[in-house]
Amino acid sequence: IDSFSSIGASPEELLSYALDEVGLLGQMTMINGKSAREMAESFYQKRQRVRQNSRLGNLLISEHIISKEQLIAALSYHVTHEVPLGQALVQLNSCTQEQIESALARQEHLRRRLS
């Protein structure tokens, strides 16, 4: 529960999610008078929002390391040169390798809590 409270998931949402994951969540299942299906969907939306916000580019933008324009340029470079996004950002001098490694460590920590 502690791992998921940081994304704003309630214990009821977590229970609904767990029931859904093991195939025991029915359309009529209620928890504390609320639809467990709706709570499970709410959990999935919160988890997706965290996953989206933990993307490398979004992490670097949120920490004011790169701009949106730098991310767009790096994404283009990443696709055309077939290199990882972090490598593209470093090669374009948008940030340092140390900043990439730090952001990747934060990303791993965030995502490990969601698995």
C-alpha cells in the first residue's frame, strides 16, 4: 500500500486492482458501497499518469534540465540515428551523461514501485 499511496491510490482502489489482476473482479463487485470496477479503472489511470510522467524526457523537463524544444530535437535525432534518447540528448549537448544517469535512476525507482 505504501508504494502506491504516492500516486494517490486509495486502499480500495488497490484492492480493486488486485482483484482485477487475479480475475476475481466482477461487474457488480462493490467495495465500501462503491463500484470496484470504477475504482480499478481509477487506479489504472493514476498508474498510467505516473508512467507517462516518469518518461525520461518528461523527467528532464520537469527538473528544468532540458526544454520541450530540446526534447523534440532529441526525439527526432533518436529516431533518425537509431540511438537511445539519452545518448541523443548528450550528443546534442542538451544535458550531460551524469544528468541522464541520474534521471534514469529516478525513472527506475518510480517504475519499480508500480510493478
